[in-house]
Amino acid sequence: MDCQSLVALPWEEAEALLQDSGVPYEREITRPVRDFFKTDEQRLYVLRVQEHGQGIKVTLGAKVIPSVQGHQDKEV
């Protein structure tokens, strides 16, 4: 399995592929240091994949919630 092909996939899809392939993995979730952009913590996607021991380390990020310009309090 080419683990780099997991980058940008939704976590649910990437996790299923990893489980099917039997590749050992651990995950970490990264968050922005500022809350300038709102994020949906329920919609994680793969940002980075790194070799880690006998398996891989998957870094996940939350989906950014788009907003209408001039109306930052409303979701699109």
C-alpha cells in the first residue's frame, strides 16, 4: 500500500484502507493555534503520513468551515 495516497482523504476512508491493509498506525490530531477559522472537529482528514517504526503515523486535521464573506457568523 502506498501510504502517501492517504493524504487529503477523509479519516473514515483512510482508516478503513489502513485496517484492510494491516499496516500498523497511530494517529495524531493537529489543531490551529488561533481560532481565526472555525473547524468541524467531526470531519477529520489526513494532512500528513510519516514512517514510524514498523508502521506509520497519520496526522489529521479538522475540516475548515467556509463562511460567507462579510457574514463570518453564518455557515455556508
